[in-house]
Amino acid sequence: LWNCQSFESPEEQASEALEQLESLVSRIDLQAADYNQEEWAVADSLFGVYLAESSRDDGQYLTEEQKKTLGKLSGKYAAIRIQHSAKLIEDQLEEAGIWLEGFVEGVLEEMNSEEDQ
């Protein structure tokens, strides 16, 4: 297939990928509270693709300012990810706690009914 990007210089491709990464991180920052595990998997994949493309060949096609921006975006994404991963874990633990409470009640009820017989 013919790729229009082949006409872009490596610097333009890296710059465009950095812009996509910046847009992605901004969008995730706004919507992260509503993300579920599947949406995080997609976000992680996209982040990885844009990060790899913008920093390919050890970032030689980026200016110093762009490299700094890339580092800042990586840090921001990591912070967002950690913050919301903790929330997902908290929610999962809450669900597990509810299940465990029901489990214990079931065991105790069964044990009490055995004693009554």
C-alpha cells in the first residue's frame, strides 16, 4: 500500500507522533476516571505506539525541547496511570470484600444448620 507518510521527513514523523501523544495524554487525563480495564489496555497500547514512534532511533529526530516534552508526557501518563490503577484495585478489593462477606455468611449458616440437626 502507498503510504502518504513516506513523504514526511523523519523529523516531521517524530514531531507528528509527539503531537498525537500529547493529544492522547490530554484526552486520557480528562476521561481517566471513567476508564475500565479494557480502555486502559487500549490507552496503554496507543501510548506505547506514539511513544515509540516519536522517540525512534533514540529520539535523534527530536529537538531538545521536544525531548523534554516527551519526558514530561511520559511522567504525566505514568502519574495518571498509577492514580487510576489504584482506584481500579480499590474497586476490585471492594467487590472481593462483598463476595467474601457472602462466602463467610454462607459457611456460617451451613455450619449452624449442621449443629441444629
